[in-house]
Amino acid sequence: MSLSLVHSRALLGLQAAAVTVEVHLANGLPSFTLVGLAETEVKEARERVRSAILNAGLEFPHNKRITVNLAPADLPKDSGRFDLPIALGILAASGQIDGAALAGHEFAGELSLSGDLRPVHGALAMALALRGVPTRLVLPAGSAEEAALVPDLTIYRAGHLLDVVQQFLPGRVQASGDAAAGWSQLAAQALKAHGAGPDLADVKGQAAPKRALEIAAAGGHSLLLSGPPGSGKSMLAERLAGLLPAMSTDEALETAAVASLAGRFELGHWGRRPTCSPHHTASAVALVGGGSPPRPGEISLAHQGVLFLDELPEFPRAALEALREPLESGRITIARAARRAEFPARFQLVAAMNPCPCGHLGSPLRACRCTPDQVARYQGRLSGPLLDRIDLHVVVGALPAAELLQATAGEGTVAVRARCSAARERAVARQGKPNHALSGQEIDTHTQPEDAALRFLDAAAVRLGWSARGLHRTLKVARTIADLAGAPQIGLVHMAEALQYRPTR
């Protein structure tokens, strides 16, 4: 009778909880039992592990009663990441490798029938859970490169079961193994690989929408673009991510960890703010996330980046209403009967819509053919509470052909991004966060409009019947406009411009 312990991690949302893989070999009728609240793909590890060990030229204990326990027993386990630790546990319990040498290591990886190791989802989340812990993490090639982006963590890369086994043979002096490239090297490679995104100079004319885009980027505000087809709404939205300030290391790691959970992480996208643009047929679950186990949706995949919803009224009502809570809190909690997962969702919403079904309401170029009832029904698809949570409402007008052909290129992304970054730095130095994140007493403390600006805001709020949320969002937008101008206090001109971006209906 023998027992071995191997350490790994299970994922629940972005949390990577520690799991101990306990393998017990005993005499009795030959069997292979796997317990510990394992999903179907984990239970199937029995066949993968058996074949991998045999095809690697190692001995599988056919004549033993094998019991594998994934502890703690009440924590759900999914995916094939436990194949490697289960195989190592069996080999250690049968005396083929040194079980004591496995201490101080954590393992994850899916095994093929031939013993090759395949990448697993969530490698970055596992590595983040080990920050500051003197533990070595062993992962398959592909996953190891993701995890190596976490600073000050030792990651080893393996391509085959034998690559791992050879490091833990009895009496062997531990070698360095195949270490994945360190954080600084990988981060530098990824940043060097970044290509230039779409340039704001490509958008001709549209001075007012481009100004709103600059304000949105400087303060982290949400934006709604309304206008006829072909007026440039999508072009403007695609250029917002390029105007945002560079991400910090922690922000980049958190964003990459969410993408890793969904299997969408690419090393070349390291440090680049994501832009997610789901189709208008996307369901509420596709936007919010869900499933079993819970997986992040589009709003979490756009964390620290841009969520672009084109043809906003065409989205299902339930999907749009699901945006309301994360727009305020910056997090999304997926609760199911068996489990609960929380994902970050601090994104910038950029939405685009036509003013009516035909798209030409108010256009000087083409007459609208919609009836008032059709226009009211179309615009009524967007609820008042959702519109109230969008900071900037901008009309993007259609340009005449002559003006479009003769227009010169405007400011490029680099120049505008420099102004946005400077304004964001002023806000963070003053209050520790961007202006859109101010709440409660922070709004009263850090906005501080001049007396004339305050009186003007009060009169407008009474006349237009604003909610308290609309009033506070106007103050935050005015604070961003003042930061772009380098003003220490919100003046009347800043407040007047901010009022232009609130909806009148």
C-alpha cells in the first residue's frame, strides 16, 4: 500500500483554488476510481492517463486498486488539466519517480494517448494565484508562455510526460529543466510585435464626434453614437482603444487572464487594450457569461478595453438590460445552483445606432420614410435606465460628398492619445482613479465646479428633469473636460460642453 500527493489548481472564475491530487495504491480487485466532484472530462482522465503512461514506456499498475481523490471534495473540477498531476501521482505511488521531489511544484496539463502534453485554459489565472509563493509551476508548451508573463515566478515548460518524469527519477539531482522565457523577455517580444491600429486621422470631418471620443478616452466614459448609415460611427468606435492610455502590468495581467480562461489569449496581444464587438444577435449569456463551469462573456473579455455594440436597438432586450449592473460596478457575478463565479467587467461601452428603422431621420441628404410610430417603437427598444447610464450621447451627421472628398486629414491617434493620457494622469494624481469611477462623496470632493457653472447645471437639471445619476455623470464628464484643458476647477465653459452630451429625451 502506498500514497502520493501532487499539487495542482482548479479554476472557478478568475480564482485558482489549490487542489491536492491524492493517489492511493492498494491490493485488491484491479480498479481505477476517481473521486472529488469531478466533471465528465476529468473522469475521462482515467483512459488518457493509462494510455499515456504505457505509450511513454512506463509501468502502469494494472494489478492494483487505484484511488485518486481531488481534494477538497466540495470544489468543482473541470477540464483535462488534472491529467498530468494524476499521472505523476500514480508513478510516485508505484515508486517509479521520487514522490518527495514533487514537493514545491504544481502541475497542470492535458495528456494525449501518446503522452504528449496539450495546453490548458486559465494558465495565467493559475500563475497569478502563485504570485509571491515560492512554488514552481510546470505547464505544457503554449500554456507555460502565458504563465511566464507573471513577474517573479518560476515556470517550467514540458512537451511530453517523459520530460517531467525525467526530472523526478529516484536519486536524480534536480536539473533546471526547460524554463519558459521570463516576464521581461516575453513582454518585450509581445510589445515589439504590436502593429499600428487604425488611425483617427482616417476619419474626415466629424469634429464634434471626435471631440466626444477624446473625452471618452480621457475619462473612461461610455459613449453612444447616433446617425445615419455610413456616417462614420463604426470608424470612430474602432479607434477608441488606440486613444486609451497604456495599461499597467497588473491591468495587462488581469485582462490576459480573462482571455486565457476563454482560450483567446495571444502573446502578440499582451499589453494591448482589447476591443470586443459581438454581433447584435448575441444573447444575454454571450454578453454576460455563463455555462457550467461559468465562463466569461464579451463584457469580461473587454475588461480594461472597449465593448462596441453596433446596431444597439437590434440587440435582445435582456442582453442590453444585463449591461446595467456591470456599467456601474465594474464586475459581473454569475450565480448558479451549484456554483458562483465572479469576473471583472470594467469596460468602456461604445454603442452605435441609427435614429430610425430606415436610418435617415434628420439627415439633410435623404428623406426619412418612417412613420412617427415606427420611430417611437424603434427608439423605445432602449430603456431609460440604460440610456441614463451612458455618459456621452453624440449625433454623427452624414457629410455631403463634396465636403467628404475635400476634407483634409485631422489629428492622428498619437497626438490625441498624448492629450488623453495627460488628462488621465491629472485625474489619477488628484483622486487615485479615472473620473468615470468617482462615486458618492468623491464626486462632491473632486469635481468642485465654479459658482456660475453650478448654477447653470442646477437650472439645466431642473428644466430637463434629470435623475441624480444624470446629474452626477454630467459632473464627471465636465471634470474630464476641465482636465483636458488643464483647469484646476470646472468652469462654465466646461459645464456647458458637458451638458451638450446628455440626452434630451
